[in-house]
Amino acid sequence: MKAINKWPYFFALPFVLTYLAFHLYPTMYSLVLSFYEWNGIGDKAFVGLQNYVRLLTDDPLFFKSLYNTFVIMIMSIPATLLLGVTVAYLTFNAAKGRLLLQTVNFLPYITTPVAIGFIFSFMFDWQTGFVNEMFIRLGLLDEGVYWLQEPWSAKAVIALMIMWKHLGYFMIIYLAGMTAISQDIYEAAKIDGAGPLQLFAKITVPLLRNITVFLVVTSIISGLQLFDEPKLLYGGWSGSTQIGGPDNAALTVIWKFVDESFISNSNFGYSAAIAYLLFVIIILFSIVSYRLTAGKEESR
Amino acid sequence: MRRLSYAFLALISVVSLLPFYLMMTMSTYYTEDLFKGLPLWPSDFLRENLATVFRSNFAQVYLNSLTVSVAAVASCLLISAMIGYAIAKFRFRLRSALHFFMMITMMVPTQVGLIGYVIEMKALGMGNTLLPVILIWTAFPFGAFFMTQFIKDTVSQELLESARLDGCSEPGIFFRVVLPLVKPGLSTLAMLVFLWSWNSYLLPLVVINNQKWYTLPLFISNLGIVHRTDYAAMMTALCMAVVPLLVIFILASKTFIKGITAGSVKG
């Protein structure tokens, strides 16, 4: 009976093997490539850290893509959090239709980014777009705005796409958190004379802190990898295959990475370095966020 | 206050639904009529748009997407449940090491290895098949984590012991005792993986070069460039790609929402 049980190893084996083959090996191979210059066909030339040095000192477009990515995150994440917690709170207190509201608002989250890109580029088109048309008809604008051609409004539209997509997800996560808060706390506060706004600000929001941290961390990690939405917003509707939007205002880090390796160029070594630099940034943010959560538990 | 809150919720819901509504009405228009005004009401060109879409290799593309998602779900579920069972229900030497390994893998974004993966797939001669977009789902760290938690919470050790005393083989226990017990977890994970693989855009974009193997997102995003830009037909294709998923989700929304929130609220 005390012989080594082979079964747990047998059950764990498929995961370990496929992870090594299809995730770990490519990841390590990319790391090696990031020290080479290689176009995928000719000979590899070892260049040491030169790819990284060039990225950090001689590629303004990399910094621009990083800047764009952060601007879009700053535009979208706080607003989605605020809106998400508000909608969740109102839904939580709604007498009827909670499941209906959740379902309806969650639909954007499960929709393919291709659809979101096309629909938004139609809605914000200068000439034929729904948004300009509406504003003009309502008398709010005299002539259409070039939403997708101006650097700031282009970023704002992408932020809006992300908000539209994630609001339902944030709302559902917050709702689950609110369900976990004991009703006794609310009753006690009500007896002490707290109004609905006070209940929201003084009880609900502070008790949801853990969930907010979770949402912020995951949004930053996925936000740093933003690609589908900006690419598809400028990808096909107008027939243009322009990279990065107007004056690269919508170029994100992953878009730059994909463009450098598979679309405009095939600089595999250089773009592997981009991916690894982004990875380092993601790790830094994960550590910072981990500290945030851990620090909170100590102070309890 | 109450009325105001309902009005606000209604407004938000309308904003959530408006793009879908526009997508559906636009698919019923003749493209050139789209630009004459707001496509707020359905028109009568749906049949012709459908014909246009099916004149391309849309059926093949749809089949490709279905193949990818079904294969991804099947392999991901089996592999995740297996390692989940091992970590959650066995005491063995490498258990904590494996658990740690699984947690680390969750933190590594797929994009980091993307270049290596594409080159590897070409070297293995799979560049011209659907396999690269399926194999990426075999070892899915989130799935493994999810199943570990689920098996830990739902399968009792006594039940496993009594099955063992009855002389049931280990694979028999896994397939006949464990899997039926964790069905709710499996169905949530299945829905998530189906959804993510169905919507995936970046990996197919860089790994599939042959039009024959296009998946839906890739096909639709290329429609505008290859053919005459028939926007209405594109919208029709989009509807067909999106609506089945929406219907499945609406039918199963209760389980789905429960599954999505399970991991986050605990952690």
C-alpha cells in the first residue's frame, strides 16, 4: 500500500506535457530569439542585448505605443469601475428584473471583438456614422466630427469600446460581492439614520475593496495586452489596412509587436524583445498589485 | 429616487443593446441604402444579403470555427479535469510543486511565446492546418486552476475511498465518479473556452495563412478588403457569427454568471 502511487502523476501528465510543448518551449524560444537578429528565413545573428537597447533608446514608436496603451487604460478603467459599481448597486436594489438586467448588460462581453470593431467604426464614421447623424439631427452639432481621425477622440472611442464591452462583467462581479455582504450591517446603519447614498459610500464601496483590487489588477494586465479592439476599429470597415490609426494614435504595444513580426516586417528577434519587455512591465504591475492586497491584510 | 434609478438602468441597457440592434437592422438593408439615413427600422434585403454571404466559402469557415471550438473545449476539459483531480484529491510528493507550477503558468501571457509558437507550428508541419489554434487550448492554466478548485469543493474523499474499496480502477473512478459530480463546473468551463476560442482573433491572424482554414473572426475582418465592400452582407455574416452565441448564453445565463463570479469573489 505504501508503494508510490503512479496515478496522480498519470493524471497530471497531459497538462504538464502539453504545457511544456506548446507554452513553455515557445516562450523560451522567444526569449532566445530576443537576443538575435532574424527575419525568419536567413541566418540568425547573435546581437546580445542590442534589441532591448534599441527599443529603449532608439524607437520612439515603442514609447508612443506604451503611452497610447496607458492613456486608453486611464480613460477606460476608472470610468468602468465607477459605472460598474453604480449599475450593480442600482440593480441589487431593484425590486424586479435582476437576472434580466445582468443578462442584457453582459451580452457585449461575449461578443466577438470583430463585431465590436465593425459596429463601432460604423457608428463613429465621419460621413455615414450613426453618432454624427444623431448629434446633427438633435441639433447638438452643426457638422460631423472626425471621431476616428483625431488622436484624442480615436483613443476615446477605443476606451469607449472597452467600457461598453466590460461594463456588464464589472457589474456582475460587483453584484456577486454585494450579495456576500451581510444585510445586518445595512440594517444597523439604517437604524443609525443612514440614507441610501451614505449606505452606498460608507458601507458598500469600502466592503467591496477586495473586488475592486481584483478588477483593477486584471484590467491592467489585460489592458496592457490590448490589441483586438484598436486593430479591428481600423481594420476593415473602411477598407484601409493602415497601421496604428491616424498618426499611430491608436497603436498599442501588442499591435506594434504583431506588426513588427507578422504584418509589415518579420523582425522576429526585435519583436520578441518587445514581447519580453511588455512581460516585464506586466510582472511589475502584478507585484505592485500583490503588495496592495497583501498590505491590506496586514493592516486588518 | 426609485424611478430615477430604473430610468438610469434602462438607459444603460439600451446602450448595451443598441449596437446589436443596429447590426441586425443593417443586415436587412441594401448596402447603398445604408448611407441614406439612420438604419433604425428593418428593411427587406436580408434574403439577398444571405445569398451574398453564402456565395463565399462562409459555410466552410463556419465549420472551421465549430471544429476549432469543439476540439478546444473537449481537449481543454479533459486535460484540466485530469490535473485538477490529481492536485485536489491525491497526496503525493510533487503535489505542492505541481500546484505552484500551475499558479505560475497562469501569470504568463500567451503573447510572450507567440513568435516561438508560430515558428514551432511551422516546423512541425502544422502551419497549414487548424491544429495550431486548437493545441493552444490543451494546457489552459485557468482551466486547470478552475477544475482543481471545483473538484476540491465538490468531490468528497469518502466517496472516492468507497469506490476504491469496491474495486473500481482509478480511470474508472475518474470517469464514472468524479466527472459526473463536477458537471456544473465542466459546463461553465466549456462555455468559457468555447466563447474564447470562438472569438479569438490574434492567434488565427498570425498562424493561419490559407483562406481555406479561416475562422469566423478572420474571415469577416478580411471580407471588406477582398470583395466589393458590401457592408450589409458583412453585417449579415456578423449576425450569424454572433447571434447563436448570444442565444446559448441567454439560455444558460444563470449557470454562466455563477461560474464567472466563482473564481473572482473567492480570490
